[in-house]
Amino acid sequence: MQHLRVMPIVEGYGDVAAVPILIRRICTELLVDVVPHVLAPIRQPRNRLLNDVEGCLGNAANLAVGKLRQHYVRDAKDLILILVDADESCAAQLGPDTLVKATSHRSDADIAVVFAVMEYETWFVAGAASLAEFLTIDDTESLPTDPERQRCKKKWIEERFRRPKYSESVDQPLMTAAMDLTLCRRQSPSFDRLCRELERRVAE
């Protein structure tokens, strides 16, 4: 068994609750012989984090290293995972730029940067067929097969949500626990990238 300790850095309150669930599910359901140890995420506003406003990114990276040291697991591989929404920006450019900034602060740490294209909720669109408990889908509606290119965002989820209002802090972790990861990975390149980042650390 390979032990993987992950210290997430995220942007939203919903992410704080949902991302640990997501990482644990990926490790136990999609990877082989992996025991995940996911620490409570560090939350920072997206703009401050990506632009390193007042050293925000560096401070988050330093805090992440400190937390990993406090939660020692023998023979575990450590990873700092920066997971934020791409929104309207180009993830292919943002990812490398953010990684360079983060590693300039902590060159001694293993850091991965993943941008959800367009938003975290876009991953729910990718797995919408498995989320009937939360979404009302018309029988005549064709579900998006390429939600990132089709620019499906939170609004797509909100318009089909069964309850009166979608709440990130309440519903994001619940939907993360329920969605079909294999389906999501097949239809979302950015989600596949997250899986590959975790997989690569185990393979190493």
C-alpha cells in the first residue's frame, strides 16, 4: 500500500468541505493500492492566491508545509495541491504560471496546480447522468458530453437543481460524494488532470 498525504489549497467554502471527499474518492476508487491522508484545506480568495497579493500564495505554501510536518505519516508521499477554478481564464497558461510562483516560495515541496475548467461545478455537469438525486433532467435534453468546451458552469447546475437553491457549502460536498468519477474523468480533461497528478505521485 502506498500512503499519500495531500494538503489542499482552495478558494471557496464549498471546496473546503468537498475537496477532501473528492481526493479520497479518487485515491480509493480510481487508483490502485493507495491510502489517502487528506488534511483540512487552506482557503484563500482566488485573486489573492493567483496574484500572490501581499505574499498570499507564499504564505499558504508555507502554512501547507508546516501542516504536513505536523501530521507525519511514515513512508507517505507528501503533496501540496492547489485546486481553484479557471473561470474565464486559460488554465493551460494559469497552471504553469501559478506553479512557478508557488515553487519559488517552496522549492523543497512537491506542489501540483490544477484548475477546474470552467468551475468546480463543471465537473458536476460532466457527471450529471449520475446526479439524478440532485438534478432534474428533461427526458428530451441531451446532456453535455464536453462541458468544458460547451462552457457549462454553475448556472447549468442551478437551472436544473431539484431544491429551491444550490448552496456551495451544503450541496458541493454532497454531490462530490455522489457523482460518477469515471464518467466525470471521461468527459472533463481538467478532472482527468487532477486524477493524473495524484496518480503520478503514487507511481513515483
